[in-house]
Amino acid sequence: MIRIGMIGGSGFDDPDFLTDVRIVKKGTPFGALSHDLVIGRVGDIEVVLMLRHGRGHRIRPSAVNYRANIWAMKDLGVTHIIATTACGSLREEIFPGHLVFPDQFIDFTRTRKSTFHEGDQVVHIGMGDPFCARLRDLLIQTAARLDIAHHPTGTVVTIEGPRFSTRAESRMFRILGADVINMSTVPEVVLAREAGICYAAAAMSTDYDAWHHSEEPVTWDVIAATMAKNVDHVKKIFFETVRAIDYEECSCRTAVDAAIV
Ligand SMILES: [Zn+2]
């Protein structure tokens, strides 16, 4: 059975696109969730909504319990996750306000638990294509149909934060091939793959990162203002994509089976 999860970044506190909303408390073997889960419906499709940073954006990116959040989704039978994330743009052509549907990541996190398998079991999961290609395709098709400015591919670099990058770091990430930068995609996407859940992200560009000399150094106020304008776009895409998801079988489901040593 198909069940959809949405992980909302900043700006999704009010799940007004869901009906029949109920709140579900859930414990996990990995500790507490970011908040009680919100389960509701888009049409006749049940959707599990999680706000990554808790209500009112209280949890900093390094402190998000990614393992608990993904485990809870899995336990509720979620098969597909669409995640939203604010990001900085590392490319001139990715204007603030544009969406990017990343197909690759670069991991610059340092302190996060990025596997469910810490015991005796050694799991080397393949990560050549970290995002679910079919789910990405649906997001891209939806954005195109709704005529929302977007980039169908991109490499996201996830940094530890909570500070933003120096100009030197920002320039380095450009040289490394990153297109956008955030603090949350890794390890969320990795854990989803371990859990056998299809995962794709809609990254909202909110600002040019520090590399861009026309920019004042990025501040939270700038990000929040751009995001407020663009959350509606992401909600529209989410609303349409949820209804377009028509496949259950996917290589994402079984990736972990081949990875256990
Ligand atoms: Zn998949």
C-alpha cells in the first residue's frame, strides 16, 4: 500500500493543505521525534507530515533526531517521502525563489548519526543515486505543469551548521560541483534509503550564499522572507505530486538487502 510522508522544513507549521488532521504521539528506539506526527489527507490519500525542526523551528539542524523521524515514518508504513528544505544558491542561474530537485548530495556534516545499523551488523549501502528517480520525475513534471521556476537536477551540499559558510567555503563548494547548500538533506536521505523509503526533495533557494559578492552576508531574516513567498509553490507541487504517485515497487525498497555484509 502506498503511504506518503512529507517532511517540512521551515514554513510548513500550518498544514492547511491537509484535511481530517489528527495528531499521533510516537516513541521510537532512537529517541524522541521532532514533534508529534500530524496525519491527514490530501483527497483520499493519507499523508504523514513531520516538521523537521519541530513546531516554531526550535530544533537546530545538528540536533534533529533524523533516525527517530525516519524510523517513525517507516513504522507507520510510509513508502514515499517528499522533503522540503530551504537552501542557499551556489549558482548565478538558481535565483532566490527557484526550486531545485536535487539528484546528488555532498556530505559535509560532521556530528550526525547517519545509519540505523550501529551494532554487529555492518551495512554499506549503495548511494550512487541517493534520491528516488521516479519520485523526482513526478516532482519535476508537476513543477513544469504548474509553470513554477525550477531546476530538474542539482547537487546539494549539506553542512553541519548552525553557522552559515565563509566566503572561502562557499567558493570551495562551487568548485566541488555543488549547486545549492543546506543543513538538512544528509543524513535524512541516507536513512530513508536504509529504511527502504523512496525519498525526493524540493529545495527552495532563498538567497545567494556567501560566494556572491553582490550579496550582503546571508541572514535568517532574508531567508525567512523569501521562503514565506515560496512555501505556497511547494505546497502546490506537493498537493499535486501526492496524487500522481502511482508506483509501489521501486529499487529503493530493497537497497538495504544487498548492503548487509
Ligand atoms: Zn524509489
